[in-house]
Amino acid sequence: MQKRKALLAAAALTTAVIALSGCSGSAADASNTIDGEVKGDLLVLTNRTDLVSDGTFDAYAAEFNKKYPDVKIEFEGVNDYENAIKTRLNGSKYGDVLAIPAAVKPSQFAQFFEPLGDTDDFAEKYRYTAKHSFEGTQYGIASGGNANGIVYNKKVFEEAGITELPTSEDEWLDALQKIKDGTDAIPLYTNYKDGWPISQGMGNLGAITNDPDAAVHMAENPEPWTEGTDIYAIDSLLFESVNAGLTEDDPLTTDWESSKTKLGKGEIGTMILGSWSISQMQAAAEDAGASAEDIGYMAWPANVDGTQYATNDGDYGYGISKNSKSKAAAWAWIQFFTEESGYTEAQGMVPTLKDAPLPENLKGLEEAGVQLIEPAPAPKGKESLLTDVANNAQIDLYGQVYRQKLVDIARGAADGDKESYFAELNDRWSAAVEKTAK
């Protein structure tokens, strides 16, 4: 399962622009609109393979059918979601409802997804609308929101003698060393082999410097891998953790599913994941005979004038395929899922509905005085600037390739060091900034 899987295609090294041919689908059927009759068959594509396999989505569908009995829903959990769906988007068979891949640029939304209405109208009701909007039109609704930071095992920290959560990279490395020296737990587990988890640190862009406009600022910075920036802090922390021997012995054999149980049991101390992971770790802890209360969540170990920040951003948004033959049913399902299913409550996510209360899972951040910040909408004309620069630089910011190389360098499996690799990234980025500006 993979809530926030690698957001860019690994094989292409970047948020590869989908070669999008786009299909016009069922435009000939004038009655097939989101305002039509709620009936028909739906195929829902989701990255939440775990909730498909354990029957959770089927239970949601059963409740939905009490309201809309003339709709038959089938769910398909898709592994390696970003890469798999990117390929399917080049044809017409990508379901009726699907989580919108991050590799689809806002300017491409209309090519694949049914417009839902004016963004201004949706913004009054829902959080995170800017993420799936283009030129004032809404194409998707976020499934929920996540704070970003690090999930950890409280008992491991207690056993290691860690009494205060780290608020800087040095304090972080010191804490991990205490775990290594004082416990049998792996201090930090990278999940290198599965790939997508290693990109989770990107969710903290903006938190390190308290900058809601961090994405645009990074896109316009010719040398972002320079000390003092968000991306430098994110990648430096990973590099230094690996370089100090504070991660798993063999990253080539990591396993996502079993890692949840290991963290729940106290065999892993920390993992860099969004707050969506808390409920999964709690469930894994209970399944392993441990306590859900052992699972904690902390902000990224950084601070601005003594205050820590955590970004709070929307997760995957669900949109309607332009090729769907049941668009009204698809729209009814999206509204039910985001407003009535109980999904965000069960997963401990920030609710999509603005008037719904925040989840219990974020109380730890509140108690620590962490301030939640939401990334600001990009200025008009710059909605995809970060993606465009990353494409031109061939750096998969939300993927796994360049960070796997970072880990390889840090563990001595590839040539170079942090300074040389950051210089290489800056060189590629600088050229891409110049190219994108033309």
C-alpha cells in the first residue's frame, strides 16, 4: 500500500511529462455528465492496495449502495501507482474514478479528467483545492490531508534514553546514535528497495524554513542544494543518517509491508513518512501484540527561531476519467468518499471538509507546539514550474532514483560524497532553471 508513493516516474528519472495523447471518450453521450442520473458500473483505481485487499473499500461501497443502489463499484488497488497509471493514461482504460497521478501537470488535467466546476465554489467547502485546479476549474477532490514529518516508536526512544524530540539535524543524529548504541532497533529505516518511501521527505518542503511558497522559490533558485534551503536540509539529513551507519544494514533487501510490523514492535526506531502512516503503524503494532500508543509522530528536526513547523498538504485527489460512461455515479462516489465514508477519520488524516475536526493523530504535534502550515497556491503561470524545472533537470524530486543514488553514495556503494553530489544536482538544476525560463 502506498499512500504517498513516489510521485515521479523512476524510469524516466523525473516527473516525466506524460506523452499524453488523451482520449475524448464518451463525449457523444450528452446525458453522460456529472449532473446526470446516478447509475452504472464504476471501476475505481487507487493506490490504497491495503484497503482493497482487507475489504475496507468494499464496506464503503456497501454504504454507498444504500444511497445509490443502481451503481456497481469495483476497486483496483494498483502497485507502483504512479508508473502504472502514467502508462495507462496513454490509452483510454484508466478506470472511471482514479487518484490523479502527480506526474500529470495541471495544464494536462482537462486532457484526462472531467471538469467538476469552478474552483472558487469548491474552495469554500474543501481543503487543498489548488492542487487539482487549473485556470479556475476543479478536476479533483483531495482524499484527505497529511501533516509531514517522522513516525517513530516511543518505547524505542524511551529505551534509548531520548527524553526530548530532536529539533535540528545534529540532535537527530545524536538521537539515532543513542538508539543504535542503547537498543536492538534499526534507528532509521529507509525502505530503499520499495523506492517510493524514500521520497517522503519531499513532503517537508517549506517546513524547514517556514516558507509556504517553497516550491516556487526552489524552482527559481539556480542552486537549491545549498545549506539553508529546505531541499538541502531534507537530503542532508538522509545522507548523514546513512553515512553514519544509522540505517538498515542492507538497503537492497528492505520491505515496506514488514517494516510496518517492525516499527510497531520496536525493531525500527523511525521512518520518514507522512502522518497518513500513523494509523498503519498503530494497526501493525496491535497485530504484533504491541500497543498502538507506542506510535508517535514528530515534526521534521528543524526549527526557525525555536519554533518547529510541519507542512499540511492534500494527499492524492480523485478525479473522473473523461472516458467514463458513468460520470454522475463517479461524481457521487467521490463526494461520498470524501464527505461521508469516514475514510479520513479512520486513517487519521486531516479531513477534506473544512468544517470537520482535526484528527487525534496530530495532537502530539500540537502538544509540542508545532505550527501547521499549508503550501500556498502557486502564482498564475507558475502552477507547474517546479515540475517543469525538475523535468528539464531530469531530477525526480518526488521519485526514488536520485535519492537512491544519494543513499548509495552515503553508504559507499557509489562514487562521490555529499558535496560533490549536491554540486552535480545544482549544476543540473541551474541549467534547467535557465532552460525553463526561455
